[in-house]
Amino acid sequence: MLCTKCNTENEPGVKYCINCGAYLYGVDNIKREKKSSDTSVIAIISLLIAIGSIHFFVFSIILAPIAILLAIVSLAEINSSHKKGKELAIVAIIISSIIAFIWIILFLAGS
Ligand SMILES: [Zn+2]
């Protein structure tokens, strides 16, 4: 990590410059970057669609598969980019699976 005051190259993760003793902001910046890794938007959308398909059950035959698909896409995104929201995607898959299960029962009961 490069010191902003004297341009000395310091070991990564060091808090203070070995040459001039200046505080190395990079340490905090790394922490902030990790914190700012935000929740996967696709995971949020998939959960919203899953919840929406409970509310508008008539449309859930279309919405539930979309929610499952988006949740799977978001899980792949979360794994590759270390985003948050894995729980949301899993909840979305669980809700959608239950809805899909209900639809299967309804079809079997109807036929
Ligand atoms: Zn320095």
C-alpha cells in the first residue's frame, strides 16, 4: 500500500506508514469497500415476485417460475461477486417451490 504523504510502499494491511508514520487510509477504505458490497438486486426482485405470487395467487403460475429463475440467477451472481442476499434468494426459492407444489396438487385434484 502506497503512503499518500511520502509515497513509501508499505506492507498491505499496515495501519501506519513505516517511513513517516502517517495514517494509511487504505486500511479503512478496504473495510468500507467490503461493507458497501450491497445486496443482490436480483435476489430482492425474486423475493418480491415470490411474495407477490402469494398475494396474487392467480398469477403465481407464471410468477413462481420467474421467481425461482431469478433466485437461481441471483445465487450465481452472489457467489461470483460476493454480494449479500443469499438468504433472500433461498427464501424466494422456498416460497416459489411451495406455490408450485400447491399448483401441482390443484392440477391433480382438478383432473
Ligand atoms: Zn509515509
